[in-house]
Amino acid sequence: MSEFGTQQPDGSGRPTGSERLSEPLSEPKVIEHLKACQQLAVERGRELFRLYLSKLDQRLCEFGEQAKNDGERLRFHDTRTQFQQHTDELERYFCGYLGEGFIKFKRQELDTHTGEEKFQGDMLSLVENEDLEETIAISSITHRAEAYYAEPLWALNQRFSVLNMGQKVNERGNPAGPIQFCESLRKALLLVSVDTKAKIIAYKTFDKEFVAYIGEVLDATNMYLSSEGILPNLRYNPGTAQPATPSAVTQVGPGSAQDGDQSLQFETPPPGLVPAPDPNQPSEQYQGNLVDAIRLLQNHVTQYGAPVSGSPQGVPVVAPAGAGTGGQPVAVYSNSQLVGALQNLQTQALAVTQDLRGDGDALQPLQPQNVAALSQQLSTQLQQASDDEAAVDRSDMHTIDLVGMLFEYMLSDDNLPDSVKALLSYLHTPFLKIAFIDTGFFEQTEHPARLLLNNLAEAGVKWVGNDGTSQYDIYTKIKAIVSRVLEEFKNDVRLFAELLLEFSSYTKKISRRQELMERRAMEKVQGEEKLREVKIRVNDEVRSRTDQRELPSAVLLLLLQPWSDYLAFILLRYGEQSDSWLRALQAVDDILWSLQPKESDADKVRQKAMQEELQDILETGFETIGYDQAKGKKLLEALTSLQKLALQSKRAQPAPAPMRDKLETMAAEKAGQTAPAEDRPSAEEEKMVENLKMIEFGTWFEFQGGKRLKVAWYNSKTLHYMLVDQMGKKVAMKSGLELAREMLAGQAKVIAGSTKPFFERALENIFHSLNARAESMQPAEAGPQGGAE
């Protein structure tokens, strides 16, 4: 067995729990306890692993006998052979990895995950199906085991916190937790070359024949540490468990609990605001801190006598210790009673929403579930199911309250179309069941149910409109998912992992199609906008040279039409740094100079010398753009006549004002610069246009009637916005002024988008709502600050 390191204590460690040690544990003592715990876990793990391999061999034999063909039968035979040949190595590696977890724990490096984080966002596209199936199997086993062994696991977390210098230990960092056994098996299975189906059989057998007995390891480890004086009087209290920090633990004096027993107690926050967690932290850490802060605020609000939002009316709520008025014990509804009552409510919801299973194209109007009314229905179910009067534990009530706030936020989220809100609101009861079955649900950012809800909400925003439209049949797909949850979910959270895999695969294909369509539309529009930019640039260049001059109609026509087209062609093909562009612009200057009356002989000589070259340049330009030869010839002849007048020191007749205005307006419209005087934006419109310059690609607009369009791209130079529908198809190109006017008229609004997943947004909203509530209570409850030092 590997030896533990000799990391020196930092002197900040404190025991966690109801009873303080007389002094912090010394380094040798910590190592002694960890070695003893390691030995307990490894020795019992070795015994169970041998039995497990024996059962797995029997299971594979059975599958081989039931095989449908010789090929399948041969594969199972080969798999059995692989396991039989590597029995000793598998056992050695499994126990070695398990023991190594204690060494990592001592180094404060243990943080084992099931791999579910790969389900999130774009990472899913990088996960192979085999890896995904294996991850789902492991995560399901782990979550179920952690829920089943919640009490001994919680106690062991607290005791290991003492060995961890007072730093909080959770399930991922507990060296004897279920996830460590699962991860040790995953690593050990790398020794054998078997297919995914065989691995799934191995994991299912492990769940039945091994994990079902690890409670013995947890109990034995708890018993050893308790006998060594580490939190010997610890009582199960998951609702208020907090990190084992010196400031959180308070001393409970003798006689403060019945029979001298002591329980974990923690300081409640003073009235007022709880600091918001830092959003710049990694998402998992940030959301975990949000949940911790929410729990703290819930305790604070209820401690100061405020009713719990959504509490079942008619059912008392008691503190976790179960003491009622006057300190008399009160019967508390058990976890199984709560789950049973919720199952009845779930069945009722399914009966109400039978039409959800329909496959019709038309969206059936569906009223959202009344979240507040569900608490009263839960109260009724609990009272009907119990012969005796009982109360809801405060920690359970906080869970009910938190799930209720989650779904209340959903119903108020502007991102979600109303039809999707109504549909997803029926997941309230199943999610409340999950929170009771899997007590760490809110702390697990990678929980399959949580990721599924994120994906359903995101799909609703992307492909369902408030006008009743639905792209890619996504509404029907969401209906099917909700229906399956209501009908099939009893107490096995693996259903959510299966639905997550199915729905993610479906939406991933849709996203690829949508992205491809958007990209093609965007490339086309970008080409059009590039041409528009060039035309605007050309028109500005020509107008900057002609605006202050009185010019004949023929010259204005030549410069604003065919020669502007030629300039645009040159600028697009060769760029503004090219000689071709500079020569084409010089031709404009030469034309304008050639029309000025010539007084000196030098100017006359110069004009005669350049006239033939200028005519060649113009003819070449006309041919390049395919300009009508007859029209081109007339323009060149008119220019020659005007140049002769200039040589005679005469000025040509300028174009009449209406004619000039017409030619200039036509050129501006051709360049996309339409802004008549009567159509100038107001100050309010200009301000809105400036605000629109700040929006990001991907911003959704909802237009009159509920139609949703997304800004897939916009041109910062021309301020033209490309709007696509929920399939990624280009619907319109709108100018910033058009959008601004529609918004000011109430015909369009920006849907406040966010790149954060739904669950994270909900936790932020719940935190700020509870914090505001706590702050509003402060003046009446806090009183003057101060007191003895």
C-alpha cells in the first residue's frame, strides 16, 4: 500500500460537529486515522469485489445462453474469458485505485466526477456514444447510491472534514463515497477489451452486487472515527449542514440538549444582505455558492418568523430537530411519505394533461400549472395518507419552497414562449420528487434532470414562437419528453439521463442544420453588404468632388452612373490601395478639371495632351462594366463638346436644379443611402439607433403578433441588420432606423437573452429575490447595531 505524504498542518484546522476536540489533530494522528479508514475500505472492498466478479461471470454466462445467434454467443464467451483471465489484475487495480483515493484526500487533491459535465452545451458533440453510455451508467449508480446512503454519507463527510483541516468535504471528495468505488471500477475495466454492452452489464451487476453493500463500509468507517472521538455525538441534519469552518461551528454547552446529546449548530446570518457570489468563478463553483447562499437566506427568513413562500397551508413546519411548541417532539413526515404524496400529484397531472401525448401539428392551448396551488394539494395528500397529525421538516419545506421558486421564475421568464412555459410547468412535481430522492440535486450542476431542463428551455427559446409557430416539430418533441416524465418517472433518475441523451441528440442535429442555413444566408448577405459599402464609398467619393461645383447634366450622369459602377467594380476587385483604384479616381478629377475654362496657354496644352488618354480610360471603363455602347458614345461625345468649350475659355451650362436633384437621388438610392429630409430621425430615434449598435449577434426580437426573429449578423458600417427566423432562414434586412422606429412604436422588443443556462439564471433570480426579502425585513428586525465587545 502506498504511504501517505507528510504535508504539514497549517494550524487553521478545526474539528467539525457538535463536540470540539480539546486540540486540533496532529499530522501523525490524521495519517493514522486515514490509514485505518483506508484499510477498512480496501479490505471490505476486496471481499465484495471478488463476489462481484463471480456474479458477473454468472451473468455473462446467462446472457451467452440467451444469445440470438452464434456471433453474439461468441462475443459473450470472449468477454467472460477476458474477465476470467484478468481476475487478479482487476482486483488489484480496483483496490489500488480505491486506496489511492485516500492518498489524494490527504493531499487535498481528491475531486472525483462522474463525467456528466460532458453533457453540457457544445461539449456533448465531443463525447463518443460509448463514453456517453458508460458515463450515464456510472452517474446513475452514483446518484442513486448517494441518495440511498445519504445519512451515513453525510456523517462521514462531516468527520472527514475534521481530518481535512476543517475544510468542507462533499461526496466528490469523500474517499469512501460511492463515486470512488464506481471510478475505481471504471479505471480497472480499462484492463479488459470488451464492448460497451458488456461494460453496461458489468456496471449493472456492480450496482446490484457491490454498491448495495457499501453501506457496510460507510457504517464501519463512521463507527471507527466516532470511537476515536471524532464527532461521536453527530446527528443527521442535512438541511442545515454547512462547511466545517471555525466561524460556522458554535459550542453547545452541557445540558443544552436532552440527555446531554449535542447536535451540529451553525450561526445564522445577521439581518440584511448576503454578499452575492462572484459570477467570474467557474460555473460549477458559482452555482454551488448560489445554492449555499440561498439556503442561508431561507434559514434567515424563516428564523425571523416570515412565512415560507409556498408552504403547504394547514401543515405545520418544524425545525430539523423535530421539536414542536414547548419542546415537545412532533412527528415529521418521512421522505417516503413526501415522495408518495408527490407521486399521487404527478398521476393527477398526467390525467389533466393526457392531450400532451397527441401528435397533432396545431398547438393545443394549455394553461400553466398553478405552482402556488400545488402546495395546498401536497398538504391534502399528506393529510390523507397519514392517520396521525404530523409536520413537515423545515429542511424539507425549504426544498419545497426552492423548487416552487424555480418554476415560478420559469413562468415569469421572458425568454420562454408562453406555450413552452405552460408545458414545462408540469415538470414541477417530478422535479420536487427528484429533490427528495436525490438530496444533493441542487448542488449537482451536472445532474441529468437539471441538464434536461436547461436543454428543454433552450430549445423552446430557439424554435418555438409566441405566435404559436414551432420549427422542426420541437414543440411536439418537448411534449413527448414531458409526457414520458409524468408517466414513467417513479424513483429512478436514470430516466432523465436517457431522455437527456435522446433530446440532446435530436437538438444537436437541428442545430447543425440551422447553423448551416444561417451561415449560408449570412455569407450571401455579407457579400451584398460588402457591395453596399463599396457603393456608399464610391458615391461619397464622387459627391465629395461634385457637390461644390456647377456641372452640366451629361457630366453628372457620366460620373454618378456608369463611372460610379466602374469605380465600385475596381474597389471590390482590387481594393483602395491599388493603382487601378487610384487611376479611376484620378479620372474623375481630370474630367472635372477639363471642364474648367482655360485661360493660360499652358493649361490648354495640358488639356489637349490628356484628352485622348482620358477618353481611352473612359472607354475601357465602360467596356469593363458592359455599359451600353450607344449611351457611352453619346456621353463621351457630350464630354468632348464640353471640353472644347473650356478650351475656348467658356463655361458650360449647368444642369437645372430639378435634374441635378434627380440624378443625385438616384445615385444615393442605388448606393442604399435613402434619407430624405422629411425622413430624418428624431433625437429619440437617433438614441435608439445608437443603443442598437451595442446589441450582440444572436439577440432575439419579438415582433407584433409574437413572431420571433434573431439578429444573425449586422453591418456596423451600413447599420443593416440581418434577421433570421427560428429555422435560420433569412427573413429580412432592416436598417437600424427601421428597427428603432418599430421598437419605439411598441411593434418590436428585444427578448432579454443570456448565454447562461436556464437553471443558473433561475438560481440568480431566486438569490436576489430572497436577498431583497431579507433586506426588507432588516429595519424592523435588526434593531440598532452594537453591544459589548
